Amino acid sequence: MDPTSWAYAEDYTGENEVVTGARASAEYSGVSPIGPGAASALSLLAAAVGAKAVVEIGTGTGVSGLALLRGMRTDGTLTTVDIDAENQRLARKTFLDAGVPSNRFRLIAGSALDVVTRLTDGHYDLVFCDADKRENTAYLHEALRLLRPGGVVAFASTLAHGRVADPAHRDPDTTAVRDVIRAIRDDDDLVSALLPVSDGLLAAAKRFP
């Protein structure tokens, strides 16, 4: 895609002042939030599955969480996990500034794999992963346990600024992203697509039996 068309698609839905504020907080905190195109895609995925219960691994400052909440049912709850409590403080501010009622999100500070292993099997409609790339395969394993049939798992930054497509890049993070892409592609119980939005969004739906 030529750069002008890509930029046009990225900015298609636009972002309000709350989101731009969350992005500014992320830059100040050294956090890399998903881009506008990926945020729009997350909202669409949440709306398409009628998401009521969503898990987010990697809260950041609330950019992706707000995108998920935008697409979720109005009676839905976002459970979002981050190892950094300060990130979650900023995300809480983002959600409240956007007018999201406090009973619609649950912020849990801690190691993602310690937290999600305690969540209920088959209870969730969507799981979004944007944390330690080297734990991606473990996140996928947990997501498939958590998701109901028809539910969706998504991974952020799966193009890694061009590194994933370039075999010369073999650093641990890039290799881990390739591993989860391959695992999802080769799983016959999943219907998947690698979307070229922002820095890449890998999404897969869990087939019905």
C-alpha cells in the first residue's frame, strides 16, 4: 500500500482529545500504544462478536482499552492486566475522562500469566494481547482456554516495523512474534488474518465445534 493510502486508512475514524491525551501520557511513560488503525480494528472486532467480557493483556495508558470498550456491549466489562501499576493509574484516568463508568472495567496489576491463569475457562468473547512478546505463545494458550467458541484473540504489533517479514532479524522478540503467527496460522481450530493496520494486528476467531 502506498504511504498516502495507508495514512488515509489509519486516520479514517479519527481520535478525540481523550485518546490523544492517553497517547501523550504513553509517550511520556515510554509506552508504545497501538496505532489508530489497529484501535479502529479492535473496536470493530469487539462489536462484531458482541463482546460482553474482554481480557486485555497489557493495559498501557488506556488507548487500546478505550478502543475495546467503544466496541463492546454497554453492559460489558473489560478486565485489563498490566505489570506496571502507574500505567493502570493513567488508564483509569483515560477511561473516566472518556465517561466510561467504573463498573465497566477491572484493572489488575500483576504479571499477566499469573493473573490470566486464574480467569474462568470459556467465559470471554475477546482476548487482546499487547505485552511481553516473548510470552506471546503462552498468552495464546491461555486465550484459547478463556475464549468461548466464536470468540476472538488478537495480538498487537505483529509486523514489528518490518522485522517480522525480514528473515535477517532473529532477535528474541521478533522470533517470538513469528512463532505466534505460525502457531495461529497452523491451528485448524482458528480462522485468522494478519491485518496490515498500524504496526500489524493478528486476529483469529475460535471455530465452533
